[in-house]
Amino acid sequence: MEIPPEPVWHVAIGLFVIFFLVLILPFKVRVVEENLEPFFLIMGIIAVTVSGLWSVHLIEEAIRAPVSIGGLPIGIFQVVLIAGLFIHRFNRKIYGGISSLMGRIGFNKFVFIIIAFLGLISSIISVIVTAVILSEIVSAIPIDRKKKIEFTVIACFSVGLGAALTPVGEPLSTIAVSNLSGEPYHADFFFLLRLLGAYIIPGIFALAIFGYYRIGRIKLERAEIPEYTETIRTVIVRAIRVYVFVSALILLGGGLKPLVVWFFTKIPSQVLYWVNTISAILDNATLAAAEIHPELSIMQIKSALIGLLISGGMLIPGNIPNIVAAGRLRITMKEWARFGVPVGMVIMVVYFLILIVEEMLIH
């Protein structure tokens, strides 16, 4: 079923209600906060039902997306499962290597290097692999839970930004390049690097510096190897929960797509930049697919993409690394938001001012 060109108001109202429930309930209802995956799956099913957009293609995508990327027989489910089993088998050596590196270079330099390196490498080895590496690094660091969460959130912002520099980094970048591959932009493999590199790469290093001062000033008496407490059952259950979460986001994004088509795509670029904060709870690839088209100017494309990338780091559902890291470290939505939302809003304001100044200079 195609989306009608004009709003169907009873459908729109129903979808807005679903949107606000998804935004509010994880912070207000404890049972929802502790069971995000089934909650998002239920809301996704309801959203698709309300919008009347059930199709074989959507069901197949929801089933296939967690286990396949770009048609390849590998996806977030397999990466999380295989990496989890590998780390379960070799955790002493892996954690020992991480602790040894911290001891040699110092914790502050370690934090800076990890945030910067993972942000830069995520566009090459994919955001999923990077997120798994990050999760285990944070697990091995002997610091308190609050600082682990802050380290994770900062690093996930970095990874989420960096992954957008090539089409193999994450689904959003793949879709953006695909949508812009024809006239007038002829987007190639390095299109997003040329378009966004001057914004994203300094942003990654700024986040690394922030992490250096926010997290790295903790004095570790010794870089001891932490106790590994994961069982094989825990590893398998976590991979299944990630599978459900990704499938749920596919359904939720598909169900709420009429709101994007009817309202969000008609918003001026500077306003759309802020409206795109909804990608904190929605799959940003879905929004990119609806918003990024050849008819947009370069400034509109920049504004839309940067807004999507930054806001994706604010909450757990906003980006794949958030989902992987939160699942591994058992971070709740409220814990993530307490640090992720204010940090994300500061980054949003900084980039917004940069884009405003650039647009003024152009005109």
C-alpha cells in the first residue's frame, strides 16, 4: 500500500500518539525501561497496523535486516553473537591486553585514543564491529558505572558520526549515497567524506578531547583485569535481544513513515535540522531515505544528515552502536538519556551555528 500524498488525519493522530508513547514510556514506566526490545516491537507492530502499511516486503526486511547488511549474509545479530562467544572464550587475554595498554600509555591518553580511533575507523570496519569492540573495551575498564556510561555515550557519538563518512559504515550513509548517485550530485564512495568530512572529523577529535577531560582524569591505581561474568546463555540472549530491537525499529520506522512524508519533508532545512532529533528514537536510515533526495541543495543535505547523525546518539534506539553497547553494559534508557541528551543538544547547537555561519557566507 502506498502512502497517500495528503495527510489522513485519523491515521496521523494515531501515529503521533504512538510516537509520544515511544518517547515517554521508557522514562516513566519501569517495566518498559527494563524491556525495551519487546516494547519497541509491540509499538512497531501497532504503528504499521495503524498506518495500514503491512506488506511482505516490510516483514521480510524486519526479519532480514538484523542478519544481513547490503545483501551480505552477515548482520548485527551474527557479529554480536560471534564476537560475544569469541570474547567469552578469550576474555582473559583480551581484557589483559586492554589493561596492559592502559598501564603503558596512561588512562587519559587511552580514553582519547579509543574515542578518536573508533570514530575514524567505524566508516571502514562498519559501525556494528566498532560497537562490539567499544563494548568490550568499556567492560574491561576498572572505573565506576557512571563513568563507564559517560565513556560509552561519548564514544557512541564519535562512532555514529564517523560511520557516515563512507557507504559501508552504516545504513544511513548507504541510503544517502544511493539516493544521490544520479543527477546532479553523482555521489560516489567518497561523496560523504567530501561533503561531511570537514564537519565530522574535527567533531570526532572534539569528542575525544571531551572524553580526555571528562573521563580520562580519573587516577587508576593499577590497570587490573576485571572479572568476566558473562555466561554463554547471556551472550546468546543478548544477541537475540539485539535482533528483536533492530527488527522492532524497522517496523516502527515503516509504520511512522507517513508522518515523515506528510509533515517532516515539507519543513525548511534549518527547522528540519532540529526536527530530526526524532532520530533519537527512530531508525535514522528510515528518515534519511525519506528526506535525502537530489532535489535538495547541498546545504539542505548537510543540515539534514548532520542533524540525524548527532541526534542519533542521544538515546539508545537512535543508533546501532548505542543498542549494542547498552545491551552489553546493561545501560537503561534513563541512564543513557541523563548524559546523552544534554551532550547531544550542546553538539547540535554548535553544529547549527556553524551551518548558519556557512550559509550566511555563501549568500
